Amino acid sequence: MTSPDPQALRPRLPSPLQEIDDEPFSRRGIRLLLKRDDLIHPALPGNKWRKLAPNLRAAAEAGDRALLTFGGAYSNHLRATAAAGRLLGFATIGVVRGDELAGAPLNPSLARCAADGMRLHFIDRAGYRRKADPEFLAALHDRFGAFRVIPEGGSNSLAAQGCTELGRELRGAADTVAVACGTGGTLAGLAAGLAPGQRAIGVPVLKGGRPHFLHETVTGLQRAAFGGPRGDWRLAEDFHFGGYARRTPELDAFADAFEERHGLPVERVYVAKLLFALTALAGEGAFAPGTAVAAVITGTP
Ligand SMILES: *Cc1c(COP(=O)(O)O)cnc(C)c1O
């Protein structure tokens, strides 16, 4: 392990805001802005920096030595936590969904986690669903010793508070701000940080198991972080393309064409669905002519 470096997590903030000329928008008199959160930090791109930073600060203040968190085999959050642990000198433990992965060669994402010193612990899906149960966490403590728990996706009240800065950076810049949603922490904070009159749209990339589940999650995060609902936000739920990491030829063709038009590599799990959704909504007349729409670019491929 390299020695901890408190400067190592220094971000590029505020993240750049770029206006682009994209025909499906400009043809309707709508301005399209890209909020380049993917440029915040090379090791913790995008919203993962904004969500982890306050948690890491709290861990350091509490004297915690180890962080334990949860994710799927391709989780950007696991990667960001592993990188932050290496840079700041925390031990990290990643509880990974899917016991069939134990003993198999690591995919590139998990290999990066391991190279950053993360201990990987694979559990089956039934066990993974119990990840917030006290008995389950007690069993993990018996196995791994003392640690601070960061929830799946990093989305807790500190994370939502960290993401209010994203909203504040966009005050006065756009009428509508849109972000792709996994666990919803980014949307919860973004909406809280915008000015009155600005509205936020979240585009879920997972297919909700229960109706309104994500809506309740965002509302709950706002209650925990801010004491109640904040901001004007809604979910555009028709753009998950079948679920997490699922894609279709139509989505791929859209993302390829966007890349070609603008020379911007489009991350396919989250950002492609966000940009597709905004383009479809613009086509349906959801944004008035003369307004500006900002898309939060939360990651790179
Ligand atoms: C994690 C992630 C998101 C989703 O953020 P949530 O706060 O979990 O909703 C969006 N985009 C990218 C690139 C991500 O890695």
C-alpha cells in the first residue's frame, strides 16, 4: 500500500459546464448543457466523489480504520471506495453480490478493486438482500473486525448532503437538470441544492421491482439528510431498457451516434440511458422552447 496522502482526493470543483449544439434539442429551441462530473477526479469519477467525500471525512474524524461496503460485480461505487481507501489509508472490504464469482477470475472492475487493496467477500443473492440487517452485519464484524459501513451505492444521508453542491453549482444555469439514478442518492441531493423554480428529473437505470420503490428511497434519503422533502423532482421511469446494464440495439445506436456527433465517449450503463431519455422527452415537447436542460455526466466508459 502507498502511504496515505490527504491531498490525494483533491477534486476539480466546480465541475465544468459545457453547452453543446445537439440537433434534436436545438431544432426545438432548447439549449443542452453537459455538467461534466466525470472530470471531478480520475480515481473517483463523478457522483461517487461527491457521495464518498463526506463519508470519508466522517470516517477519518471518528478514527475508523476500515470501510465495508456493498456492490455488484461491476459496481463503480466499489471501485471508488477501493481507490479512496488506497489514497487515504483506509482498509476496504467489498461485499460483492454473487457467490458464483468466488474463485472465478476477477472481471476488470473487481480486479481494480483488488489491486487497490480491497478485500472481496462474495455472497449469494439471498444473503445480499439482507445487507442492512443487524445480525448480518454482526456476522461480518465477527469475520472482519471493526469497520464503518457505507451502504450500497454509497447512498446515505451524508452522500445526499454531499450532492447538494452539485445542485448549487447549477443554480441559474438551467431550467431542468437531469441525472441517471441507481440508488437515488445523487438525485436526492441534487434536487435539494437547486434554486426554487429549477426542476430535477431522475432517470432510473434499474427496472423497479416494486412500484414507486425508488421514489420512496429518494424521499427517505431527503428526510434523513434534510429533515423532509426538498426541491422539485420527478422520475422518468420508462428508460431502463430492461434493467441494470441491459442494453438494446436502439440504445447502442443512439449512444454511438451521440459519440460521433460530439466526440464524447458515452458511458453505457447510466449516461446513455440519461441522454436517450432527454432526447425522447425533448421530442415529446416536454421542454419549452427557449429553456435550458442540463444533463449530469456522472461517469466515463
Ligand atoms: C453510481 C452511478 C450513478 C447513480 O448514482 P445514484 O446516486 O446511485 O443514483 C449514475 N451514474 C454513474 C456513472 C454512476 O457510477
